[in-house]
Amino acid sequence: MHTQLKIQDYYLFLIWIFHSLLILLLSYINPNHYTTVDSHYYLESASNLLSGKGYSIVENNSCNWNSTFPIGYSMTISCASFLTHTNVLIASKLVNIAASGIWLMYLKRRFGREKSVILSGILFLGCFLKLWAHTWSEPLFLVILFCWTFDFYLLNRHSQISKSTFCYLFFLGISLIAIRYAGIFIIPLTLVFCFKHFQRNNYIKAKVCAGLTFGWATFFILYLLLNKYQSVDFFGGERFDGNIQIIGNLITFSKGLLNEVLISDTNFEVFSFLSLAGMAIQTFAIILYCSQNFQKIKNLSSLTIYFWIIAAGYFFFLFTARLFSPFDHPGYRLLAPFSFLVLSGFCLILEFDQFSKRMKYASFTLIIFSWLDLIPRQNFNIKLQQVFSAISDII
């Protein structure tokens, strides 16, 4: 019995190790190591920070301030590179791995081991594995967003608010904005809570929310002014064209939202056998989850509802922003904060001791099936050989 308890104490550590190995393996076998145009902005800026050239990128044969993305993620990469003596590409993967490790430690501290194990299953869904394998700011953003959401929930629930709680929450909000401009969605959201507390005559919490809103808004405005001072743009060129197409935006977001609901990327013009099989597996799993947790779903906890409110707030902000700024279609990357919070809220309903064998098998099948999105569409045999080669090298 004592040995069993000791093994259980290492569950989260083993989950983190396995997840980290998957991330490193995916990054290794991918031809470009899961980097994109955005990744090169992050990496070049991180490299320039290390070399003393400041937060800059080379454009038109000259070093210019990188106003396209906020400094947070590149600075974190440069710190990781400096501490580990690795190049910035490897350091970016280590940052993502560290983010998941920090999240798991946070979960254990706040929710205990068993609930943390359930929540950790989100990391192994195909869309999040692919997200973590990329050199993108999203993994770090998601972890901080989760922490911000839970601690903001505590702030709104508890009657007493300490200075340390206020400072910690303020720091989390600054971190969100410094990592992704989309982090500013917490500003109007917090303002809504401010008005809610004011209407309920809870003036102390209203003042706290107003103070947080003012502080985050001030930081964002000052950062934009810094961008303007260091370059010619507030945030990396012209992003607003005023071309509002509400119907087209609704269709685009509906497709993106449906893809987030499904476990595999779906072609809406041609439904394949795998897409239909994925829907069947997911439907079966959801029926099992709902049947075994009917009472909890019927009487949702305030924490779950709160996570879903924050997710809806982010979704509404993203939808509104795209009416004015024609950024990329909302895929798994842009909608990751929404789906991460929704799934987290749902997992908070579940209890580890209520997982039947059938429910465990369904969950495992669901996760494995979601990995189909990780299978390359071209040259699959060659890339499969690379996987075996990478594993043999490690062994």
C-alpha cells in the first residue's frame, strides 16, 4: 500500500516527462521543427536580445524594434537560452515544456493530485500537442491565463482581498498582455466585473477591479507608445481596415468553433470516414461523461461556470476584433484560449474515483484518435521512418 501511494505521488511528474518527450519528438521529426513566420520573429528577437541588440528584427537591412509582437515570449526564450546555454530554437521548446510543468505544479497546489491528473489530459489532445510543439507564445499564454482565471475567481469570491493577492493578479495580467496583444481582453472583462460589484454595492471589490483595469490599460497604452517611439507603428503595421463583414465573420467563427468541438480537423466540404469515426467516438465519450456525472452537470459549480464565462469573454473579444482587423481565420491556435478554458471547466466537473473502466477506455481512445491531426498529409512513410530513427537514437 505504501509503495502504491509513492507511485501515485509521481503521477504528475511522469505525465510531464511523457508530455515533454512527445513535444521534443514532434519538434525533432518535423522538417522545420514546427516553426512558422511568427516563430522567426520570436527567435530573431530573442537572439538579438541575447546579443545586446535589443528587442529587434532585421528589416530592410537594418535592425528595427519588433512592434509586431509584444516582448514577453521572446524575452522568456532569451532567458531560457542564457540559463541553459542552448540556441534560441531549443530554448523555445524548453519554455513550452517548462510552461506545462509549471501548470501541473499549480494544479497540484490548487486542486490536489487526482483533479490535476484529470486536467492534465487536456495537454495530450492532438491540437494542444501540436500547439506545444510549435515555437509559439500560446502555451505560455494558456498557462498564465488559467492561473489568472482561477485567481481572479478567488478574488471575486473571497470577502477579504490582500495586497499580495492584488499584486499577484496584477502581475499575471501584465504577463498576459506582454506575451500576446490579445491578452488585453481581460481589461474590458474586468471592467464588467467592476460594474457588477458596484451594482451589488460591493464597493471594495469594485475599487479593486477598477484599479486592476486602470493598471493593465495604462501598461498597454505605455507599451503602444513605446512601440511608436521605437518604430513607426503602434503594433507592427496597419492592422485595421474598417472592412466589417459580420456575416462572413459569423461563418468563419462557426467553422472554427465546430473544429474546436470536434477532436480532429474537419473538411466541411468533404466528410471523410475518419471525421465520422471521430464524431462517433466523441459522442460516445460525451454520453459516458454526462451519464456518470449527471448530477454535477445539472448543478454546475460556480468555478466551472466562471471558467466558461472567461472563455466566452475571450471568444467575444476575438470575434469583435476580427470585425476591424482581418487577421487569420480562427483556427486551433487563435481559439486555443477559448477551448482550453472550456475543457478545463468541464474537467473540473469530473471526479477521478468515478472513472469507470469504460470511461477510461473512452478517454484514452478519444486522446489517441485526436493524434490523427499530427499525422503528416504528405510523405507519411518517410516521416514515419524518421520517428523510428529518432526513438532508436534516444534508446
